[in-house]
Amino acid sequence: MLAESSLKVSALGTGAGWLVERLTLADPNPDIRTRAIDFVRRMIDVAIELGAAAIIGSMQGRSSSDAPPDRSRGLLRESLETLDRHASSSQGRLLYEPLNRYETDQCNTLAQGRELIQGLGCTQLLADWFHMNIEESNMEQALQDAGPAIGHVHFADTNRRAIGFGHLDPWPLVETLQRIGYTGYLSAEVFPAPSSEDSARRTIEAFREMILDPPLRP
């Protein structure tokens, strides 16, 4: 289907591992953690076949009474190391996504995420503008500081709707991405509101306005 339509897959999510299977990469139970790693490993293999990166988002888990924050983050790092080796051996790519405080206490900012993945071979950051709006004191500076560690961007407004349906000013963010030499995807992980068609149409309009044929900034 991709070949027939001349389309590409930007990235493959692994969230079903948590939402459906209830698996996380930081579970203190080694059997569950092994199952989580195996799940993501299979997703990496599919992503490689599609020429895409695999995303680690909700499967990063969070701390618990059995795994305090430092231990939980250490378990996540160990799991990421295993998955990074697997992806690297097949020329794959991993994306680690810092999430807001209501979803995890592992890494909430790009700076925390960059520290977590430091030294890994093929793992980069996913900068999600929805989460960044909640956690970053200065979104442009956060992107600037992360620089080449950014491998993917979720092009979403402050309310997780398409750009233009919230109150985000995307221009400074786009300019920062251009300044740091980012050439990857701007991927619309947004709610289908008021409809899927409206969200897709608005995303395409925003992309054209700011990327393909940008006028002078308003």
C-alpha cells in the first residue's frame, strides 16, 4: 500500500504494550519487564521493515512503591540499552518521548530525556509540543539545547488538537528547529476534533504556511 501510494511511515508507536498488554520497560518484576522488552523488540522489527522509527512513550512506565524514582529510571535505562543494541544491529531507530507529569515521572523535559539516553547508539528524543507546553519553561530554548538529540517532533497544539486549534504560537518553534538544522518529520499526533478531516486539513494548511511556502512571520 505504501509503494502504491508513494507514502512513507514516519514512526511506529508502541503504546499498545501499555494500554492493551499493561507492560512497561521499568516494571520491577523482571518477567514483566522481559515481556515488555520483547514486545518493543518486535515493534522495532516491524518499524525497520517500514523504514520508520519506533517510539518509546507510555511504555516507559513510572515509579511505584516497589520501584522508587531512581530505581525505576535505572530499570528504564537498562531496558533502553537492550533495545538500542537490538535496533542498532539492524540499522533501526528508537525515539524516546518525555511525557508530562500526569503520565510519568521518568522524564518530563527534553533535558531530562537527553540525560537518560546519553551514550545510546541509535536512540533520539521525540519532542512533543503538547507535553512540552506543560513541562518546559521555555520551549524554544529546550529545543535549542537538545539540538541534534531531537529525532522526531509531534506537531500538536496546546490542547492536543491540530496546530491552530489551540493557543500555541508555533512560529518560534519552527524557527528554532530550522536554526538547529532539524530535517525530520513534523508528525500530527492530535485528536480528531472537530473531525479527522478538519484536523488533517488544518495540519496540512499549517505545514504549508510555515514550512513549504512560508510568508514573512506575522
